[in-house]
Amino acid sequence: MDLKHLRYFLAVAAEGTFTAAAQRLGMTQPALSRAIRALEDEVGTALFTRGRQGAELTAAGHLLAEEGRGIDEHARAAITRVARLGQDGPRLRVTARACDVDTLQRLVDSYNEQHEPAAVAAVADWPVQADELRTGAADVGLLRVPFDARGLDSDPVRVDERVALLPGTHPLAGLDKIDRAELAGEAFPRWRDSSAAETAYWTGTDLAEYEWRPGPWVRNGAEYAGAVRLGQAVGFVPATMLPELPLTGIAVARVTGLSPSELHVVWAATATSRDVARFVRHAQLTGA
């Protein structure tokens, strides 16, 4: 199968019309139609039902769209990894979010003391960290559950307690331990582009339903802590994240009835590199 034709097919499947897909691809509609016909001839069945409303996927088309996205992602990732190898040599790129940079540095340093070629640590923005693993821009990542696991494999390496962050003036601020139910109805900071599972985790509603109010939108730990300090919200964070946060004016309390934070070592499901496997084993043995 011509990979170019597969990408044309995926564009039509995503856009729903040949016209829109042709515009997206920068080609004429007749040329696109011929390419899709050639692909249908190659697989031996119709992939679209053409009509006035656009192009609807047939049952075979739905199957190819599902499988084809993985093929396309795998091919693009392979090209990216090869390009990185040519530029940087055979070095692993290992990423973590800013809140886990201490763990990342310790893990990469201990790995490099024992193995060649070296691993390189890099901080990743949390909305794109999983995508970087899928596309080959990174080889291994330290991610906290929940995350988008599509096309990825992972193993847990550590479980951390989560604690509550409260404004210093909050009625519960003087307590060492509270129950999650005592914060029902409070406002919580909201991370941009969060999935439903991520929102439930950050609001502490993943184990049991509680009322909560939407607080300010935040993009990083400093903004998260700032929203709490100003009395705009309360929050839950891994205890290991505390040294990375500005905690002036913020009270910290242990919480019962709250899920912990699981740190996973994550890699692309299609990865076959021995170095990736070796780094994963190192993370498992050291517990990050």
C-alpha cells in the first residue's frame, strides 16, 4: 500500500468530504478522488459511500481508518527517530513534567553511570508529553496517571501520597489531616485541555462523586499554587511536588479518601530499541 494514498484516505475520513480534504492536502479534488479509487482497487472494497452529504466511511473504511492511523503514526515516528539519530547520535531522550524534574535528573544520572550510550533529560509540557512519545520526538517519559495511553506501553515505578493545598485563611488550614468530603463544594483550579479522567483526578472525584466548583484556569504549578494562595481555589498535588511549588501563604494537609499519584515509565508500544528496554528496566529497579 502506498503510504501517501493512506494519508489521503485518512484526510477524507477526518474531513468528511473530498472537497475539504483536498483543500487541507493542497491538491485538486479530481486527483484526490483518483488516489482514493486506486486505494479501493488495491484493497478490493469500497471505503466510502459518496453522496450529497459528503463521504461516509463504509464498515471496511472504518476498520482501515482505525488501523491506518496507527500505521501512519508508526511511520512518522520511525522517520523522526531516524532523523534524531542522525543529529544527536544514539542517545535516549527521556522527558518528565517540571514537577518531576528532580526524579528525572536522578534517574537519568544513575542510568548514565552504568550504561552507554547516554540518556538525555528534557522537560516536557504535559499536554504534549504523551504525543512526543507516539511521534518519536522522545523515547521514554515519566508520566503521572491518568494520561492518554493510546499507542503507549507503561509500567508503574512509584506511588506517591497526594496532599491538599489550602489558602492560609481557610477554616481547615490549621489541621494536619482532613477528609476529602470536607472539601465538597470547594473551587478547584482547572488545567487547560484536561480530559474527563484528568479533571476527576485533579478535583479528587475519581474515587467518589463530590460537588466542586470551577476555579481559575492554570497552565503550570506556579499558577496552580497562586490560585490557592489568593483564596480562589483549593487543590490536591503529589507530596513529592511540594518542593517545586511556591508555598508562601498556603497550608498543606494530608487527606483521607483521596487517590494517590502513580508515576509510570512510558514508551511507544511500537518501540523495539534495546536501549529503551534497558532504561525501562533501570527505572523499575530503582523505583525512580
